[in-house]
Amino acid sequence: MAEKGLKKWVITFTVITASLLELIDTTIVNVALPQIQGNLGATLEDVAWLSTGYAVANVIILPMSGWLGSRFGRKNYFLFSIILFTIASFLCGNATSLEELVLFRIIQGLAGGGLISTAQAILLETWPREDVGIATALFGLGAVVGPTVGPTIGGYILEISSWPWIFYVNIPVGILAAYCTYAFVRATPKEGKGMPVDWWGIVLLAVAVGSLQTVLEKGESEDWFATPYITVLSALSVIGVLLFIWRELSTDHPVVNFKIMRHRSFSVGMFTSFVLGFGLYGSVFVFPIFCQNLLGFSPLQTGELLFPGGLCTIAMMPFIGIMLKKGVPAQFMATIGMLLFFVFCTMLSNSTLASGTGDFFLPLIIRGVGMALLFVPLTTLAIQDLKGAEVGQGSGLNNMMRQLGGSFGIAALTTLIHVRQGFHRSNLLVNINEANPAFTERFNLMIRSFMAKGSSFLDAKMMALKAMEGTVIKQTLLLTYNDAYWVAGLIMLLSIPLLYLQKFKKNTNVPVDVH
């Protein structure tokens, strides 16, 4: 039964606030890693486990969230997740060693995974069926804005304070969300209480998805299969996935109900959600590295660049909900979104070393509009045929695929950058020889310039060689990042036909989930 009046809006505010806690924390910590590294005396590889541990825990719990909400009651599970996330945030801020911090971040990830899908289910119960499109659009603000503004918020906090406050800011928000949940959210029956627990399914899920996520997070930095533990985890993920699917299809009380894959729209929607995650998280990953490593921007400057696009998404979301309510086919809106994302990637693939903040404003605005046109329509298409308990299960799987898509995107683009660096460097070095008049002219000009400043010929020649090497490195990185943008855009473009394998529906006011 839907809520009315002020109570409906209070619950909506609570759901969005709790979701933002988790979504912002997926990226806010990244900007603080160097400071945490110095403060705790850790290596960069070790401190990266703060992000990896959180992501692994998050993706393990996502497909289980529907089952947990059913077993313990949706309100109880949601409230528990908020409280656990808040406590874990306090413990993260008080951590005195890297081991403690990684452990508490894993707890944060487990709690955060329970917030997202459960929050959406509560929202669906709160709003009337005819307004679900608008409600989902409002909820989708967190899904897009959270990862986008995370680095900006993190940058501001580090400007005025120290890294523990990145975690402490969650505490008052968590307390408020917990109180509102306790006071206003209606309790739901514990439908799964007393049913047998699929312990083998839970273990296999943790092994399969946890191993896969770890491989994706750490593979590139560990040189993939040249590292024994990456090879072992890769084998475990493949075997674990196969055994997990077999177990869930053969048991009467599965922790994840794969029988919902019989719905064609949902099966195809799993792929489109994966592609969406690839584009969303992959582009947010490449852009800050490009700006900071190549153009010399600070983390705060980079975050401020992303902010207007996030505001654009906020402005677009209500419009998307209204269009869905009026019966505009979700396929058409998602197609425009994918085309806009391709345009964004194409524009950034033409960046130069002279590109400034003004050159990125329009592309990021286009990306913001494109993301708004993708989130709600794609999720609507994915679970439009699901009913009853299938909605919670579908939401969890859909969220997991989006998260895995993001991890695959980051891993794939990182590997692409590594491989293409060698390719472009080799091509550029072909022109660095005395037979090339352009090189000879520039090289001699550099030598004369350094000699005019008082250097000897030999010193000037060495300085000119170093300067030329610096130029080659910058041009190599530029071409490499441009390749990464192009590939991300091409994958999104090639995914458009998938949309039209899903059913058209005049009325898209069905329960949906966004993450």
C-alpha cells in the first residue's frame, strides 16, 4: 500500500540519503589514498586494497540482498545495513593500521551492498504504481551523482581537514537515515523466515563473485596471469560460477533465483546493465587520470570539472520520469543516451595537451544528459516482466551486473592503456632520429636554448635529450588515453541493438531499480 503526503516524501528522502552514503563512498576514498598511504606508512599497492576490499564485499552481497530482505524483513535488513555502515565508518576513521582500515572497509562494503537494492524495494512500496517512473528517476539521482561528486567532496574535505573525516561525515547522515527508517518505513513480513538456508549457495557465491571481482580490481597492477594468486583466483571464479549456477538451479530454496532469466527482457537487460557499468565507471576512471597525470590538474579541480555534468543529470532525471510515465518507449530514450555517450567519448578522444577546463565543459554536460537517459530506461526494460518476489531478486542481479561491468571496464581500459602505451611509443620513436629534419631542427633549437642559459654543449645536449623524452612520454599518454575514450564509446554504440531485443511496453510504470 502506497504512502501519502509528507510521509511519502520523508521515506523517499531517507532512501535516497542512505543510498548516497554507499554510492559516494565508492569513489570518495580514492582521492585520499596518497594521504592515507603516507599517514599509515603503506605502499600504494597495499593501500589500493581499501577500494578493492570495499568493491569485493559490495558485489558479493548485492545478489543476496533480495533473499536477505525476504528472510529478515525488508525494513529490519535496511535498518541493520544503515547502522552497520555508520559504525564501520566510525571505525574506519579511528583505524590505526592499514589492516584495520581494510577490514572496516570490507564491513562497509557488506553493509553498503544491502542498502542499494533494499532501498529501491522500499521506494516501490512507498509510491503509487502510476508514479513509480518519477520515483525511480528521483532515486536514480544518487546512482549517477554519487560516484560523480564523490571525488569532489573528498577533495574539499582534504583541503580543510584530514582523511579520517572522509569517513566521519557519514556518521550524522547515517544516524538521521536510521532514525527516519525506524520511525517512518513500514515493516514487511519475513517471508523467508523458517526456510532452509542455502549455505552452499552462499559459499559458492562468495568464492565465485569475490574471486572475479578481486581479479578485475588487481589483475593489471599484478601483471595478470604472471602472478600466481591472480591465476588461482581466475580458476576459482570460473569453477565457482559454474558450481554456483548448478547449485541454485537444483535447490528448492536458492539464495539467488536464476529462474527469472526465463524473461527475455531481463536476460538481455543483464547485458545492457553490464555495458552501462562499463561506460559509467570506465569513463569516470579514465578522465581523472588523464587530467591529473597529463594536464596537471589537482584532484579538486578534476572533481569540480565533473560537477556540472552531475547537476545536468539532476535536472534531467524528473524529465525522464515524466516521459516514461507518458509512455515514451524506454528503448528510444536509452538509444539517445548511448548515442550521446558515444559523442562524449568521441569529443574527448580528440583532446590535446593544450586542452583546458573550457574544452571539457560541453563533453561532460553531454555525458550528464546521456547518463540520465540511460539509467532509468535501461533498468525499466530489464525488469519490466518481473513480479512479486522476482523484483527483489532481479534488482540484486541487475545491480551486480552493473557493478561487474564497471570493474570489467576499469580493468579492460587499464590494460588497453598499458598495451597501447608501448604501441604509440614505438611509433613515435621511429621519428626520433637524425634523418628526420623536423627532429633535427627542434633538437638543435633546444640545445641552443639551453646553451644560451649558460649550459655547456654536452650538458645542453643531455638536457635536450631529456626534454625530448618528456615530450615523447606526454604524446604517448595523450594518444593512449584518446584510444581508451574511443573504445569506451564504441562499446556503448555497438550495444544499441540489444535494446530492441527487449519488449516494447506502452506503460513503463513498473517496479525498477537503479544503482
